[in-house]
Amino acid sequence: MWCRALGLLAPFAALAAFHPNLHGAWEFVWDDTENFNDAQLRRLKWSISNVQWWCENSVLRVYEPLALAFKATAAELVDLDPKNLHMLQVISHAVLAFVAFLGTKTLTENWSTERPSPSWTSCAALGASSFAVHPLCVQVVCWSSCLPYIWSATLAWLSLIAFDVALENRKNQRYWQALLLNLVSAIAFFGATLCKAVVLFFPVLLTLLRVTKTNRTCDKLPFEVVHWLLALRSGLWALQAASDSPEEVQTTAVQLNMVNNFLRASISVFLYLWRIIIPKEGLGMLFYPVAGGLTSWQIQMGYVAVGLLVCLTLSSIAILGNKKSSRLSSSSIFGAVWISYLALLFPCLQLIQHGDPVWLADRYGFLPWALLGPPLVCIFSRKLLQWSPPLLLAICPLNLLLLGLQSSRLCEHWRNGVQLWSFAVAASAQEPFPAFHHQLGVSLLASGRTDEAAVALQSAWHGRSDALTAKALGRLEAEKGHVKKGLQWLRTALDRPGLSTSQAAATYHDMAVLESRLKRPKLQKILDLYNQSLQLHPDRPLTQEHFGLALAVAGRHDEALVYLQKAERVRSSAELQNGLGAIYSARNQVRKASRHFREALKLRPNWKEAMENLAALSDRKDRKGPVVTEHM
């Protein structure tokens, strides 16, 4: 009975370590505002058109249709506000911890030549709990945009369990059961890739599992062939989503050549191991950016890292190819874990550079730790238990407690953007990173703290004069009412590298809004800027709305109606509804005009302009004309 209760240790540890997620106030941080904005939330509803959109489109250059389906299911149950999302994250992480326990228990008991015993169950619980409370998980559990990582890891574990049981059934000559379980494993793996493509090389782990269990490098029909075919299909979809399209050409402020980028990636392989072994409370919870080109010392360390990679990989292959080696020998375990680690980490090493390169980011190390950490800790604990049970009992509870307390403290920094980036700036005081100051400035600006935002953004600009910081400074000047300074900064942003196509489109949009705030705005220039924005990103609803309102002001009602109707399919605002009402009023379509004016008042009660337009419909003779406004 107590052995079964041990299975609850891992999810309980996850809930205890990440209990801050279950209470208090939370806000969207970092990319959450783009992943959970009004336009995206409209897509997170079950309908035939939305399912088709999930399958055909990517969100922020990531193809994750199954993750969108999971989010839509959650949206049917609760509102996807920051507090509910954080509760969903910690519950999902607890479920993952329990599945990791079941998988670790199944793998180690089937892999071992010994009979199943309570000691294996205890060690499996320790392994899953060590994963569940580790600070490496903080970024994934506390940043709502990382939910797909948790779901992907859970499905990968289910695939691994089914595959291992399928191998056991084949060994016992139960072929039909083996084939059925292998199919279940393949479906679970395919689902994992459709949540997050970082799991694409997971079949390497399955191949190593089959080879070590059967001691045969070749089979007439290797079970994992189906997984590899599905990985190829998912990989093509992922590459298509990540590649540059006419609407989303990605540029970077920090560009490394091919050799330096490979050296950086080689160093990153060992930095992630260091992060797991020594979870220092600091920059690892965010990301560790490459501030510029590699220094000569970093290049030298890169070549050392390449040499170590080659030696360790060749040694691992030699060990696994030795048929005389024991399945649970230290060398065999090392070889299997090392190759599996490289395979799982490979998609996250940024060898094909998109965006600024980083030395490490915790979310990229999450999947290798989630799949390899629990079995590895379990086997180590089992050996320690055989050698000295009192030592194991002394070390493990204390280790879990310390890791859990550190994770709880780190969780608190993710409550809002100002807290998060203030911590990052303070933690990197000895080696300042402009990217952290930039993010802090953007968060302060969103909170209305313009004076503090100015200090942070100026620090970022002095550290690295990139386009994104210039764009943020433009918005800052706009908030202060300095329209001309804001326009100057936005023009600077367009002249510098670092803006993706959609970011450049947003910059043209902001310039059009600022032009409309000048004392003597030029309507044609405003229309041209909105048009330039839409040429770069034709499907941006906010720009469609503003362009439509500007066209209505110019009297081009037919064109205005087209753009406003396009925008209305994705978003709705009081200004948009008022603009549609004004156009229908000018066309003498009173019923339609009245309906849209009333909708505008629902979205913004007691709005004077909409009330005046609605009242004017009752007396056409005295009507002065509908009022159409623009907004930022």
C-alpha cells in the first residue's frame, strides 16, 4: 500500500514547489501578450474554421496545432486569464511528474535483470520528484507561453511507456499486443510533436532503448520506424512554420557566422548540464544572451567543447555497440543518456539562427531534463541505496527541500513583467545585458511608469543601439506627448537591423497614429503609412481597423467598409463599431447603422460620440453627420 502512495510524492512535490502559481495576482509577461491577445483568444474556441486555422497557421513562427486544441479545451472550462493559466500550468506539471514516475518505474523495472521490488518504486518516486521541483522547470511552469512544453513532455513520456511495454510484449511473443502498443506510442509521439517540435528527435531515445534491451542493433522490423516517419512529417511542418515568409522575414541584431554559431552551440551543450547539476539562482531562469560576437576566449572554449563532444559521442557509440556490456553498467547508462541528451537538445541549439542567439534558456533544457532526469536519478538512488541506505535518507529529503524552496522563490519573480525584468537586471549587474534593460523598459512603459521606463530604455540604447529599443523609445515619447520625438525614434527603428516584418509593420502603424496627432495632420500621409504597414503584414486586424477609420474620414466609404469588415472578423472595439455605424448612416442604411452604434455603446458605455450618432439617426434633417475617430 505504501508503495502505491509513493506515486503521489512527485505530483505533491510539484504542487508544493510551485504553490505560488495557485494564489495571488498574476500578469502576462514577455510574449504572453502576443500568445493570449484578443485575436488569439478568438481562435481558441472549438469550431471547424478554427480547427482548420490551427492546422494551417503558426503562432509566432511555431507550429503547435494540438497545443492550440488543448488551450481551446481549457478555454471552454475557464477564462484564459493569467491567474487561471498559472493554475493550469502547475496542475499540468503535477500530471507530468506523475507520468514521469510511472514511466521511470516501468523502464527501470523492465530494464533491470532483478525482480521488481519496493526499492525500485521508491527510487522512481525520488527521480520524478527531483525533476518536479528543480529550478530548471520554473520558466516553463511560470511562463504561460511555455505550456506546450509541459504537454509535449507528458505525451513523450506516454509514448516511451507504451513503446517499452510493446518491447516486453514482443519479447514474450505477444505480437498483436506489441503492434497495438507501438501504434499507441507512435500516436502519442506525433501528438507531442504537434504540441512542440523540440521533441522531433525523440525516436533516437526509442532506438537506444530497443538496442539496449534486445542487444541487437538491427531488426527486421524496428518498431520505431513509424515514429521516424511521423517525425519527418512533423519536422517539415515545423520548418515551414519557422522559415521566413513574405509576412514574417526575421532579422537579428546579433548575427554570428556559421563557425562561431557552431562553437557557441557546442558550449551550450555543457552549460545546460552545468545548469542541471548546479541550479544557481540567477540568470538561468530567463536566458543568457550572446551580447555580441564571440570573444577570443569564448572561441577557444568553443573548440575545447567541440573536442569533448566528439570524444564523448564516439565513446558512447563504442560502448553501446559492445554486445558484451551489461545493460545496467555505468558505462552503458552513460552512453545511452549522453546520446539521448544530444538528440533531445539538438533542436534547441539554434544552429539555424532565427533571432538573437543565446547561451542557454531554461525552457530549452526542460525536455531533456524531463525525460532523462527521473530515470537517471532513480538509477543513481538505487545504487546509493545498495551502498549506504542512511546516506540516501539523509541526502534526498534535504535536496528536494532545498530545490523546492529555490523554485518557490523564483516563481515569485514571474508575477509581472516589472518584477521579472527587475530581477534579471539586478542578477546581471556585473555583466549587464541590454536585452534585459530593454524588456524592463517595455514592462515599465506598459505599467505607466514612464520616467523609470525612460531610464531603462536609455540604458538599453547605450548598451546596444538596436531597432527594437528605438521602437520602444518611440512609444515612450508618444506616451509623454512628444509626437515629433516619437516619430524620429520610429524612423530610427526602421533604419536599423533587428525588426521582423511584422515588427516593421507595427512600426509603420505607430507612425501613422503619431502623424494623426500632429497639430496639422496630413491625411494622405497617414493613409500611406497605414498602407505600408498592411503591405508588410496584410492580416493585422488593428491596422485594418485604423486604416478603415482613416479612409472613412477621407470619405472613401466603400474602401473603408472592406477593411473594417475584415478587422471585425477577428476583433471588435467601440471605435470600429462606431466607424461601421457612421458608414452605414452615410449610406442611409439606418437599421445597420443603429445596430453598430448600439454595439459601440455596449463596448464603451456613455461614449459621447456614439450617443450623438445614435441620436442623430432619429432626426435625419437636423443631423450634422456621423463622427469617426481614430485611436492608437
